[in-house]
Amino acid sequence: MALLDLTFDLNDLLADAQTMVVIGRRSDLVEGWPQAGLPSELRDVVARMAADAKPAMGASSSTLLPIAAGLPKNLVLIALHDSLARHLSDARALDIYLALRNVARPDGGKVAILCALRDASQALGAVLGIARAYPLYSRKSSAKGDPKAADVKLLLTTKQGALKTGLDQLAHARDAVHAAQRWVDMPTAELDTAVFESEAKALAATLPHTSIQSLVGDELLTHGLRGLHAVGRTAMVAPRLVILDYNPPSAQGEPVALIGKGLVYDTGGLFLKIADSRMLTMKCDMGGGAAVLGALAILAHSGLARRVICAVAMAENAIGPDSYRPDDIIEMHSGKTMEVNNTDAEGRIAVADAASYVARNFKPTVLIDAATLTGAQLMATGKYHAGIVANDGALEQTLIDAGLTSGDHCMPLLYSPELHTTEFKSTVADMRNSVADRMNAASSASGLWIYMHIDDLGLKWAHVDLAGPAFLDNRGTGYGVGLLAEAVRNLK
């Protein structure tokens, strides 16, 4: 059973709860409708705390409750702003996550969460925000391993009452986010490329109408994936391309492709990450791969009537006697040649090869890649918004809207091949792999580099750089799972 369980029964929610968490807009909590079904002792305390609350992003307040039979001992109130800036989701996934992650821990006994929504459409974002506040992975000696019972229960409510429909789909979304978090949190000693492939196979076995195939080690060379092979060839565990194919009998239209960067660790290669301990936390460099796998799980469980190809380029950018070198020239799967001028710009090499292989073999009409690609993304759009680069305005808007629905915020970056392809000019090959000028929209240009390997195919393409939001305070967030699933679901 999951750590976080969903219920629509208030008695079930409160049974044996040691801590009660109430989440809602401040004015709603003051008005009183979210807590209307609670025992009077709780209702009054919530209303008084809400009246005194000063909403702020990630803020909460708490109090001890009078000891009474059947009542929790602690109350945590998360009073949300009544309105937010237009680039923040009204589902409040981020706000809830930031407020909840350091309070109401289940090791103090069962936690009951009552979350009030203005509209049922906000349920997905709320569940994702709450789920990511309770990650499952831990190697602390005090940890008991995977929980055997639901230590946290959640009830979603609107003015019309407890949400009863769609809970199964919300539970699948919760599971997908928890899986993505666990993969990102696992160190490479536990999640090398072979284990990551095994995790993908185990996931595929649970999904309807989903098959899986892999190209491993020198098989990559046989199929022209020389870039991905070069990035991972010197690691102790071989690089691989893992492809999940969700193809239901009801599938309509052309396939959609999701491509994820699955760098299980990034030392920087021969451009070793040594300054300011930049190598620390690089286990998170497969956050894009985790996101696309989680998104596929949501889509498959929802019965989406469209074929989805999900591919993860898995490698470890290690150092060894066979490391790829600066000045090497590699012919990519696209047929274009690349002069290496930065071995620490490896993610785009892996993703571009995967994108080219999938695009040319499965012929999707839409391809979206997700990658923890650049530190420049944080400079451009911050820690909480991914940066997106898209060659199609409608696809870009679909992603922005999906971010507002799911709470996985994203912002568009400049798409301009006219301005940025020259950043990769080489005198001896078709391109270099890293920009000449880091001050010239480096995040946009780096995303464009991936597209340069499929730009002859007429695809609608988007790139999601989630370097910031995928990993916060040394924890995987599961970012991108909801964003990508919602975007694919809403494609025209």
C-alpha cells in the first residue's frame, strides 16, 4: 500500500490520526466551508487560525489541540493565497509541497490531510504536490523500508462535498510521481543503467498494451547511436537506449514520442566537475528519464487512445581509458558530425541520438524531450519553472497550459535557429556540441542542439529543461510527470 492513501470518507480520514492538516484558500477557511464536516472543536480552531494567517509561499502554522477522544493531537494549517500571479498554478502543487514537506511527518503517527479545492479540476495538481512532500526512498538506519500501510490519508473536497470520482486515476498519478522521485533519489551504486533498465521493464509489465525493447552497449553502434555510446562507453555498466511502446488497440492518429535523458551519473567526463563541488548531486541527471517514464504510466493507466513511444537514453558519463575526448569527432545517429568541445555537455548528445532514432523508426508527429540539461535554465526561469523550447507555438502553449493544470510550472524560452545555430560552428565538422558564447541564451541554444538532429523530419518538437525543478534541496521532486502526461493528453 502507498504511503499516501486517498479517501472520500471523513470518518476514515480521521480514524486514529495523530496530526490533522487542513489546506485551503485563506478566505475559504475563514468562511468555514472546507472544515464544515469536522468535529466542532476542530472547526473553531481552523477558523481562528485562518483569520490570523498571513499566507506566504510554503508557509504553514500549527498548534496543539485539546486532548479529546477521537481527535488528533496536532493541527497544521496551510492557508493559501486567494489569488496568485498568472505564471503560477491555481492547483497550488508547488505551494502545498513547499509548505508540507517539513511538517506533518508520518513518523509521529498517522497524518490526515483535508485539502479544499475551488474546483475539481485542481485535484491533479493538489495530489501531485502532496505526494511529492512524502517521498518513499530512504536509506536511514531508522527507516523501516517501504511502508506497509498508509501512514498519510488525503481527502479532497469542494463546496459540493468530498471528491469521490477519479480517485483511481489520481492514485496512478501519485504512484508515478513517487516512482520518479525514488529513481532520482537512488544513488548510482543502486541505480546504474542496468538497474534503471530493469526498473523500466518492471514498470512496463504493469502497464496495459505496453512493450519494451533495449539496445545495449555495442548494439548502439550497430544502430548508429554513436553519440550515446561514446558518452557511456567507459563506464563499468554499459549505456543503453530503452524504449517503451504503449500501443492500445484503440489508438488513433500518429504516435507521440517522449524522450528522456537518463544520465545515471555525470562526472563531466574529461571536463571533470571539480569547481565548487559541482559533481555533488549528479545522481539527479536522469530526472528527465524518470519524468517520461512516470508520464507514460499515467497515460497508459488512463486508457489514452493514442500510441506513445517513451525512450530513455541511459548512460553514466564516467572517466576511464576509453573516455570520449575533447576534439573527437563523432557521427551522430542523424548522420551529422559533431566535434566535441565539452564532454560535460553530454546530455544533449545522448538525447539527440535517442530522438533521432525514435523519430526515424517510429515516425511520430510530435516529439517532446525532457532533460536536466543546463545550469543556464535556472538562470533563465528559476528553480521552480522548467524552461521550454519549441518549434511550434501551439505545442508550446499546450505545455504551458499543462503546467498550470498539473502544477509543474514551465516558461517558454526563445526558439531561434537563425540566432543560435552559429553558436555550434565547427571548422572540421557539422557542429560542435557546446555553445561558443554562454551569454547568448545558452539554455535555448542547448535545447535547439537536440532539434538540429531531427530538423529535417517536419516534426512538432519541444524540449523541457527541468534542471532546476527536478531536484530541490537534495531530493527528487517527480517534476515533469504531471506536466508531460497532461500535455500529451491535450494534444490536438
